[in-house]
Amino acid sequence: MPLAGHCHCGGVRLSVAAEALLGAGYCHCSICRRLSGAPVNAWVAADPAALAVEGAPSWYRSSPHGRRAFCPNCGSQLWYAPDDGSFVTINATVFDDPEAPALRPGLHIFTADQLCWFEIADDLPRSPDGTLPG
Ligand SMILES: [Zn+2]
Ligand SMILES: [Zn+2]
């Protein structure tokens, strides 16, 4: 069963096979913060070949390394695509069932940028930069 999701207005829909998911986590970087409007961004990484999209997202170059897809109508942030095409990270909260076990965050990244008033209350691995532990 693919995991399906959509932007707030429903103009852009996406789905991805559960087998194509590569892990999930929280990002504390300043780019995710500004673009999401939230202190952290919950993401799930996936094989880009497995991401199916209906509708026409707009793109924003958020860094020299990649771009973000968002809905041109409602502005929902949908996913990040690095230029090298090695993966995508989809915003986990756009899925119809964001509590699906496959979407449960397993680590924190960019905790060097973590806001001082945001307290992490779990024992998940933490990476100060984007380097994945292990
Ligand atoms: Zn929309
Ligand atoms: Zn980030």
C-alpha cells in the first residue's frame, strides 16, 4: 500500500511506496524552520523514483544544493529534492496518516541549529549537522 498525501488545498497530491522509504527524522535547520514556519520539520526520506505526483508543484531553490516543491495555490511545503537526485525528503505531515509507523521520526538532524527554547524530550539519535549517525 503506498502512503498518500496532499497539500492543504488538494491541488498537489503525492504518494510513495512504503518499501521506498529510507528513514524519517526531524530537521532543526534554519532553512526548514523558515520554510515550514515551525521550530522543527518532520521529514521522511524516499527514493525519488518512487515518488508519484499529481498536480503541478512550484519550485523554490532553498540552497545551492537543492530545491523545495510547494503548492502554488496554498503554499504548503511538500518535499526537498537535492540536485544530485539521490533522494527526496517529503514533509511527513502532508501524508493522510502522518502517524503511520513508517513516518515516525527516528533521529534529529542539524541540532546545532536547534532553538534554545525548543526542548527535545526523546532519546533519539542526534546529529549536530546533516551527517547521519551509524
Ligand atoms: Zn495546495
Ligand atoms: Zn532542514
